[in-house]
Amino acid sequence: DSPTFQTYNSLMNWADSIRRLKVRTNADQPDQASNAIAFGAEGIGLCRTEHMFFGENRIMSVRKMIVADTVEERKAALSELLPLQREDFEGIFRVMKGYPVTIRTLDPPLHEFLPHTEKEINELAQALGISYQTLKAKIDSLHEFNPMLGFRGCRLGVLYPEITEMQARAIIEAAINVMNEGVKVKPEIMIPLVGHVNEFKLQEDIVRRVADEVMKEKGKKIDYLVGTMIELPRAAVTADEIATRAEFFSFGTNDLTQTTFGLSRDDAGKFLPLYVQQEILPADPFETIDQQGVGKLVEMGTKLGRSSRPNLKVGICGEHGGEPASVEFCHRTGLDYVSCSPFRVPIARLAAARAVLNERTTKTTKSKVAAKPKAKSAGKTKAKAKKK
Ligand code: PEP
Ligand code: MG
């Protein structure tokens, strides 16, 4: 009831009344999701399921799944995770009350899940009934020199389809259970790190087959979408092919920036500030979309995607989704929504509104310039100066 809150509220209501971009949030837990709703989020744009796997009661099953030698072993580990994942999704669907919820299938940098300490390796060896040395050899064989460009994203689900099967089952079972409680649900299943349409097709086939199975078992139908992250340059430049199958795109600009610049997102902080300080780059591209490079791929991906699927829903869920200049860029590029961390939702709502105002100003300036031919060059110079 405080005057400050009232001012905030009327400002935000004004922003909502003029913005075109929807604003969603990145959230993996029901409490994060409800915080985001309080900040005005209109859905979840990214639920990172790998974050759900680090809990005390889960990491052991995840590790068993990763070091499994056979499909049976992997399935046994996954069956321990299924009820827990189902509960995770039920919690989120309940809080989101019919808003769209984009759940991404597993995208682990493998090394983060592997046991590291002697104690962790011993515990896992005991649980598996194998020797420390045997397990250590297995873990060593999984070592990657560059895990962020390694066996992650959909590559895991493509080669181990039972992982995607478990997650698809957990999502659809949870959606039907929550729908049976009288709450609306709108699941969107998202495949990460797709670089080739074949990867998407394989994952989509699994999701649709499992969804059909679950709906038959439960005697209930639900609507859901299957879409993809666009976070590799190859995905952006073949977006027309990918959109023949994907029902939505979400630009993962964290990875897209990393792969476009060939610059590790984990190490960039060591020297990027110097690049910015010395004006080699105008801004940190991991914070503000680099419009000449990454942004071109976003534009190209959106255009190509919609050339084969005109109603393709397009969003962004990289960190840029809550950064004002990037939000404006997303508006100009014709995206449908941005998704950002809960605390950035109000900023994104304001930036989306400002984008509309700036667009109106530019249009008015242009039409005035067109009406007065003499003022043309002056108008152009102004517009240019403003852009800079
Ligand atoms: C991204 O790459 O932009 C993204 C949202 O995925 P993550 O940060 O989980 O890799
Ligand atoms: Mg990513």
C-alpha cells in the first residue's frame, strides 16, 4: 500500500499496456517461479532440468546413469529419478496456473555431474558394487578436454534416448496429474544444443511417442509443444530446416555468443573487461547482444524459421533476455517473448515498453522527414547519431 509501491505499480501497468513482447522467466523451482509471477512474469521461458539433479537424494542416481555401461543399468538409475522429476514438474505447473512452461531436456556439462573426490568415487563404487579402480577408469574415460563443446545438450539424449524418455514421461505425467487437480497446464518441451535437424527429429520422435503412451495410459489428452534452443551458429543458419519440425525457437544467447565469438563463457571474464576498456568491443557481448554478429544470427534464425513455419513462436532465454538494450533488439527483431531471471522481469517489462516508444519516435521522425524533403539530410544525421 506504500506510495512507492503504488508508483511502481502504475508505471508497470503503463509499461504492460503498451509493450508487445511477452516477458517470461528462467526458473527451476516453484518458489522462484512464484517470485517471478509476483514480478509480472507471464510464463517460464527456461526451466533448466539439470539444476534439479544436484540434490542430495538425486546426484547418486544421476552419477549411476552417467557411468552406466548398459541400457538396463541406465534405465534402472533413471527409474529412481522419474518420480522425483515428476514431482518437480508438478510443483512448477501448479504455481504457473496455465502460463506456458518451457522445460528443457537435460543439458549437462558432463564433468559437473561426475564424482570428483575420493570419497564421492568410493561411495558410487560401493553403490554400484564395483571396485574403486574400475570406476576411476570409467570416470577417466569420460574426461573431456572441452566439456562445454563436448557431450552435452541433446547429444546425450540422442545417444542415450532413455534419458529423454524418462524426462518426457515425467513432464507429461505431471501435466496430466496437475490438470486432474483442476489447474490448467501448458507444457513446452525444449531440446537443447541442436546443431542439425536430425538431432531434433530424433528427440522429437521420442517425446511424441512417450507423450502418446502416457496419454493412453492415463486416458487424458493434453496440448503441448516441442521446440528447440537455437544456440549454435549452425542451428541459426539452418533454422528453416529445423522449423519444419520445431514448433518454437528459443535463442540461447549465452552459448550462441560463446560459439559465435569462439570465446569460452567461463573464461571470457579474464580479459573481456580489458577489451571493453580499450574500446576494442563496444560492450561485453555476454551482457549486451552483439548486434553485428550474434544479433545477425538471431535475425537470420528468426526469418528462416518463420519462412518455413509462419506462426513459429520465437523467444530468447539467454542472460540477454533481461538486459534493456538486448530486449529492445529482440522487439525490433520481432521476437514473441524474452525470458530472464525473476529479479530482472520488471526491467524487461519496462525495456519492452521503451522499445515501442522508441519505435514510434523513429516512425514519426521518418514520416516528418519524408514530408519535408529539405530537412532530409539533417534528419538522417540525427537518426544515425542516436543509433550510435
Ligand atoms: C544459453 O545458452 O543461452 C542458455 C540459456 O542455456 P544455458 O545458459 O543453460 O547454457
Ligand atoms: Mg545453452
